[in-house]
Amino acid sequence: MLDFQTIAIFATVGASIFVGISVGASAVAPAFAPVTSSGYLSILKAALLAGIAAMVGAVVQGGRVTTTVGTNILGGEIILAQSFIILLVASILVIISVITDYPMPTAFTIVGAVIGSGLGFGNVISWSSVYVIVGYWLAIPFLSIAIGYSVSRILRKYIPIEETGKKFKYPLMLLGLFVAYTSGANSVGKAVGPLAPLNIPMITLLILGGVSILLGAWFLSPRIINAVSFDYSNIGPRRSAAALVTAALLAQVGVFIGVPISFNQAIIASIIGSGLVVGKTNVGTKKLTFTILAWIMAFFTAAGLTFLVGYIFF
């Protein structure tokens, strides 16, 4: 028979895989939403391509964010039960977002869960790392809107609408692949970072997370791709390119400094920025407002739940 420790390890790794699948479904999906909304690619094909690109990004560039989530936010000993609670709470919140069609920022839920667990389990929290993460989060909407607006204006000025036919298809798809790649690099740490107490080699963690993200993107992301593509803004190929360029730039900055970011936040804000070129009526304001409130609640709910579990039971 398996002892309790072995069962706990399997349960924690299983929760990590579940988070990876959730991340693939909700965080990778927006990378190809602008492509599908332009009519160049079906939603199912977009989901598969996004998942493959994200898996490659996770393995090649996912180490820095994994280190941030796993060891840079909390000091002191992180016990196995704590890792399991972090992953379980975060994955449940993200899966709820998939079911309800509202993109949930996995970065908010994971970091919130990590911070809450630190307070509940008695860890030392590195507030300097937290300030860097939150500071970049707060800057992303403004940067996304500004960059998306600027790039969209440039494209509208130099690329006439009649020239955005078939020859614009492949550059837009390549941009989507790069954003999905970067999404995997930035998002894999959210799934496998909390496994730090198991002392698993980094490359093994990244492969585990990458495969999980691929599965989630392929099988569960079409609903979110549809929501981001058509509910928030009706966009053409030039605005799609502007949104992807913006997200790719901000995502790579996040990967470089080791900050887990919300791709939903970056993609949606950049779509809004590019949409301002043609007027505010192109933005689904009501759903956008509800989504932002859901994001904020997700962070505090994740933090509150992990804090309560740690404080009451440990």
C-alpha cells in the first residue's frame, strides 16, 4: 500500500497538472483570438496551434517565472500540503472562468493563493518581489492600450484595407504563434512553481507544465477563444496585428524579469487600445467591467481561501 506521503505527492502533482490544463484553456487561448476573429483560422485549429507553441515556450523560456512563483515570493519552508492547497484553489477558480466564458487571469489567482498561503502557514513574504509583480500588473493595461492604439494607427496609415487579404494571413499567424509561445513561457510557472518542495529538476517541471498547457489549450480553450474574439471587440486584421504585437512585447518583458502576467489582461487591453482608433463603441463595456471586477475578486478570493486553510488547519 502507498503511504500518506506518497499519496500526498501524487495529489499535489495531479493538482499541478490540473492547473496547467486550466492555464492552457484560459491563458493561452487569447493569443489566437485576434487571428480567429479576423477569419483566417478556425477556432479548433487555433486552439491546437496555440497549445503547441505554448508548450515549446514553456520548456525553452519558462524557468524564470517558475523560480519567482516557487521560491522568490515566500521565504522559509514550504510544506507539501501548502503547495497542494495553492494549486487546488487556483485551479478551481480558473476552471470556473472557463465554464462561465469570462477569461480569468491565472497570474492573479496563483500569486494571490501563494501570498495568502504564506500568511496562513507562517512564511516570510518577500514584499519587494510582490511589489514588482503588482507594479507591472498595474502598468500593463495602460501600456497595452497605449501601444495597441499607436500600432493600430500606424498600420491603418501605411497598410490600406484592400491590402490586408491573403498576404496578411501568415504574418498574423506568426504573431499569434509567438504570443502563444511567450504565453507558455510566462504561464508554466503558475502551474509548476508551487511544486518547489518536491525538489524536482527544473527541466522535468517545465516539460510537465508544457504538456499540461498543451492539453488544456487543445481541448478546453475554444470557448474562451470565441469569447475574446467576438464578445469584447469586433476587430479586423490590422487591429489584430496591433493587439498581438502589444501582447508579445509586454509578455516578453514579463518573461525577462520573471513576472507572471495575465495574458487575458494584456490581450484584452490591447484589443481595446486598437479599437479606440475606430471609436469606443467597438468595445463591450458592460462585459469588460464585469470581467475586471471578477479578476480583482479572484485575487482576493484565492488569497483568502489559502490563508484560512493554513491558519485554521496548520
